[in-house]
Amino acid sequence: IFLRSKFIFKNPEQNEFVILDDTTSTSIEKILPNKNYIIISTRVEQIKEIYVSKKILFHIIKNFFKYGVKKNYLIALIKLIRPKVVVTHIHDSEDFHFISKMMNNEITFVAIQVYSPSMFKLMFSNESKKKYFIPNFFCYGEYDQLFYQKKNVQIKNFEAVGSIKSSLTNEYVNSKKLKINPNKYDICLISEAQVALNADWPHVKNLADCYGLVAEFTFKLCKKHNLNIIFAGKAVKGSKAADREICFYKNFLKEYDFKIDHYDSKNAYNSYINIMQSKLTIALFSTILREAISFEKKILSFNTARHPDIEFPGPDIEFAQDSICVLKEPSYELFEERVLKILSMSNNEYFSKLGREKSFLMKPTINTASVIRKK
């Protein structure tokens, strides 16, 4: 950190808002009512600037044996910036939980949900639960509130508002006056490439193969029935991450000439626009399946992993596993039958077979960005 960082020998300027953790901070920037904010990086690999002043050093030294260097540094920064609101898009951030618990009597702290909750054992161990703290949580829907309440973690205020990314996509489409053809593609396949086996869910040993099976069966079906498909990527076009996605799927799609639609760095809404222009979105259990519902789009979670930690829509809360939107059998024939059935159904008929109200999974999100701005 010291070798690569730029040192700023003064106190940070005072600002009305602090965005904590610059990962996916772009969405937060777009909902703030003004430009009077500062972004504080919290991840070691992303810290590129370090403020150094007498007040910061004094705070670190004074509390060194209580909290350590990083936590003391972050607290010192926020005390000097004196924001009205600290907001993060990483609602499971340990740094956010710690700082909000320390300072929530002085400052308003807000976390905005960015992905579906998962059963990471370390996150919900007895020790971690004591540290988990969110004063104000804007979540997707009723499912998420039930999940965190069942985990018995400290979240003071819940408000189900839907997906901020879906909402910002609507605003982008309207501002650019883009013409959306809701039937341009029959299927939008979501890339869930597992490029690091020791990253997310390393304990689910067959997960990479299950991701591959989703793609293989989808391309097989589209070729057989001459269906239009768009393969939505997770990475920026031309990046190393994009190359890794392609490499991952080459292993499973040897018989198919596929192309992954990676997004331009200037347009982060590409996947959402692809969903808006598709009749059906397919993935294993990506959060974007739930976000697709905000566009009144049909979805299918084809999840053959059979692991309780990665159930759709998430673990620990009852959801009908015979729902029209869930398929667990690793059978191409059953997959084909289900996809064709969904494509033949009207939206009303499809959502009547969901097993729960749409809002349980995702509250309507057209106005989510506006709602959060007002709050």
C-alpha cells in the first residue's frame, strides 16, 4: 500500500456525504442529490491515496491497541470529513458495520443492497453476528428482511425499495431515449463464470460444472429450436476479466460458436438492457434473476448444484422449489420442456405460478432511485 499510494499531507476536506468502499460506487454517485461527496476506499488492494496529518496520526496512535491501524484511520477520516450521511453499496462490509456501530449516534449510516444474501459461514458465525450492524438498510424485498431477521443480526431499520441498478437502468434508457424491443431475444443467458475456485462458495465442489451445464443446455436448446440468444457478460469489454469469462465457457461450449456480450466501460447497464429486450432470462442463481423481475421479465433458475447455501432466491427462507422459475434436475429433456413452456406462457400466467408474489423477491423498482434520493 505504502509503495503504490499517493500521500496527501493534510486533512481531508469536509463533505456532506461519504461513500464507503469504492466497489460499485457508481450507482451511489448517481443517486446523491449533489456532488458534495468523497469516496473512501476500504479494500487493501484498492487504496491509492493516504491522508497524513497530525490529527489522523494522533487518533491512530491513541487508539492503536483498541482497533488497529486501518479501522482507526477510517474513523479518523470520517471524523474530519464530518459528513451528514455515510452510505455504502456493499451491505456486508465489515468496515461499514464497525464504523456505523461506533459512530451511528453522530452520523446517518445507510447501506443499499447490491446482491442476494448468501450463507457464508464466517459472515454469520456467532462472533461475526455480534459485529454485524446496519442502522438503515434499503433492501430488495420481503425475502431479504426475513433472511436477516432470521439470522438475528443487528439491522435497525429495513425498507424494501427494490434494485437501484434496475432503477438506474430505467433512468438511463429514458434519458438516452433508447428504443427497447421487449422481444428482440428469446433468451438472455447470464454469465456466472467461476474463474477462481477458491473465491465465492469454494465449499460447493461441483459449482463450476453446474455453471457450465446451464450454458451448455441453453445453447443446445437455442440451436435445436432456432431461438435468439444473447449471452450477457459480467466484465468490461477487452479486460482480463472478460478474457477469463471466455476461457471458462470455452471449456463447456466446445461445440458452439458463442460470443459473450461484455459491457462498455461507459455503459454499465448493458446486461440489464439485454434483459429488458429478452423474453426469458436464465442463470444458475445470479442476483440479476431477481432484478429481471423488476422489468416484468420471466426468469429460470437452473440450479443443479443441490447445495443449501445457493438455493434460489437464497438460503434459509421457504420458497416453493416446484415454482415455475426453479429447475434442479440435470436433465436436458426437463430443461427443454420447462424453457419452452415458459416461453409459451403469458406474463400473467407465468407469474401466477411463481409460488409467491413478485414483490417478495423484488419490489417494483422503476422509482427506486428517486425514493432513495428523497430519503
